[in-house]
Amino acid sequence: MAGQTRKTPLAVPERPYLALGLEGSANKFGAGVIKHAEDGTTSVLSNVRHTYITPPGEGFQPRDTALHHREWALKVIKQCLAQAVNSLSGPGMGAPLQSVALVARTLALMFNKPLVGVNHCVGHIEMGREITGAQNPVVLYVSGGNTQVIAYSRQCYRIFGETLDIAVGNCLDRFARVIDLSNDPSPGYNIEQEAKKGTRLLPLPYATKGMDVSLSGILTSTEAYTTDKRFRRDGKAKDTDGENIITPADLCFSLQETVFAMLVEITERAMAHIGSKEVLIVGGVGCE
């Protein structure tokens, strides 16, 4: 049952192990070193990453992202040399993942070390559990390509609810491009900073459907405000406007608050359903 203390099915290692984990499912290439001790505890010894940043108004294309990962792989890995190699096996963007898999296979063959594929989603969850000490939480997995509410039952993770169309990270990224927000350090982060300046909560579709959410309509509605005659891209009112204007900050505030409220609702519903008192938020959007 979810909500109860969960025991690992893995045997305690007979000796300490060091694992080098590689991640490159989207626009970040990351390498981390983790130590697995004989008593079953783990500790993060290193966590290095480099992000592919595109100009404002542009997303990151698979081919260009793959080239970035190839360029930065050795520079990042040199800081994270270890005795065992783990690599992300998916899901994610095909071209960047292929670049990282090539690097991981090369290292494993060169040093005769085992290569272990790690599911992207499970990797997020298990790392979150390790860092926070959460035993068996309801998981809100939110990233550029995923929006899911997950719980563990009978030796596997089970999806309670998810997006019916686009992911929340994709929704935020696309709107950031519409209003020309910077991609450094990430579009979602910059939307959050703009939202702090917002003063109006504009009406947007609130689309929860049971345990699922729909985000394409709210994105379209938010984009439509940018063609409204009241919209001021520079955020400044003209002499004839009065106070009835719509600013990019207002749109960021409205989009963020509405979407996050939807996610909180379905997460709370899952907690009530399985009787869990723990929530673990993982994925890139979980940082915002």
C-alpha cells in the first residue's frame, strides 16, 4: 500500500560501490557520482551539469542539443570519474539520449565496467526519495515532457493521473517564447520571476478531469491575451489606458497560478485516495 514504509528489494552490497550516472534527456548534460555503502546507505559525491541555452523566443532542437552534449561530455565527466557507469535509458529526446548513450557505452567498454540503463521517470523519483528520505510518497512528476501523478504499488510505479495533451513544462516553455523571455537559466524560472511582478489574475480555463489535466487550452487562452488591445508588451500603460492594461507579468502570474492550482488538486486527490501524507515533486518544473 502507498503511504506505508517501503523496503528495498535490493540486496545490501558486500563492498562499497561508486556509480557514475549520466543524464542527457533534454537540454542538460549531467554527470553525478554516488557512493553505495555496505550498510545500504548512499551519498552523492558529485553532481555536475551544463545546460544548452538558446536565444529568447527559441526552443532547443534535438540535433543542436545532441551536438551540445557531445561537445561537453568529456569536460563534465572528467570531474566525475568513477568505478561503475550508469546511464539514462529513456524516455526523453532521441538525439540527445543517443549522444549520452554513446558516451556511456564507450566508457563502459574502455574500463570494462557494467552499464546499467535507468528509466528517466524512475530515476527522478528514486533520487528524490534518497535525498529527502521520503518512504512512499505520492509523486508529482512535472517536466518539459511529462506531467503525471504517480504512486508505488506491488513492486512498480503506477500512474494515477496525467496530462491529456501537453506537459506543464512544454506549456510554460512555449508561452515564454511567445513573450520573448530568456531561456537562461530556464524559461519556467523566468516565468516565475515575472509572475512575482503580476497584479492581475486573469480568467483562464481550469481543466481538471478527474485525476487528469488538460493544458493545451490554457496555453491557447493565455497566448490570445497577447493579441488583446489592452496588452502592453513593455508592461507600461499609455496616457489613455488608465489602469486597464494586461502586462506579460500578469499573464505569467495567471498562467502559473492556474496551472499549479490544477496540479495541486489532482495531487491532493491522489493523497486522499491512497491515504498518503507524503508528496514528492520531481522533474525540471518541480524546481519552480
